[in-house]
Amino acid sequence: MRLTHSIKHGLAFLLACVLLSGCGFHLKQASYLPPELRALHLSADDSKSDLFTVLRKDLVNSQVLINLGSNQKKLPELHLYRDSLTRQTLSLFKNGQVAQYELAYSVSYRVTRPGSDPVEKGFEIYRNYQDDPDNALAKAKELDIILDELRHQASKRIIRELSQL
């Protein structure tokens, strides 16, 4: 009985794999940057920001040679202007305390390549966050985790947008 159950699951998994590979589905791989962006100068208004650190690490993981020195006119430059978090009240408890926020993480950056015009980009990532005044410490930690996830998501999006230039 157990053996036939295992065989059925194995055949179902094998069938799913064959169908997915037959339709042309492939898992998404890392974003590939154009050859002219494989080495770039990375700068920011605040080079000690968490987003700058995450972005630098993700670029290195994407096999991009990073030059943090100044006056690099031959290399393309990626300059982070700002990253900011704003929150807006979505709902209140009966007693008037905030129950839910909408978090908006904004990022602005500029890509400058030798011989072409600078490209200004910006985007916002939104998340909902439920607050609980009775568990303030746990909710503060949860907010830190969400903000860290937003930074990682923003870094991945910047790299993806660079690959489309």
C-alpha cells in the first residue's frame, strides 16, 4: 500500500518535471549585466547606508568589479541618491491606536556611462505592516526584518534594471 502510494507520487513528480521542461519553463537565473557595466564606480550620498552595503555585496555576487575610488571618468558610475522609508496609517483600533501601516521604501539612483546621457531612476516598494502596542518589542524587531527585506529587494531591483539598460 505504501509502496504504490510512493510510486504514484514519484510518477506525478516526474510527469510535472517533463511537462515543465517540455513547455520551455526555466528557473530564473541571476540578472546578467551588459559587458560595459561589468566594472563600475559605485558612489552614494550616504556611503554608510545599509542599502549601499547590500547593493555593493549583491553587485560583487553578480561578478561586477566595484571601484569605490573617486574621479573614475572611464568607468560607468552608479550613484545612489537616497533611500527612505515612509509610513502611512491604514487602519486604527477602536481605542484610536494605529493598527496597520503602509510602508513605502523609496530609492533614487543615477547611472552615468561615458559617452551617453545620465539615466535617472527611482522606484517605491510597498508593504503593509500590522502594529500591536501590546507587543511593541516584537513588532519593532519585525519592522527591522521587513526593512532589511525591502533593502534586499531594492538592491535586486536595481541590478535587474541595470541589466536592462
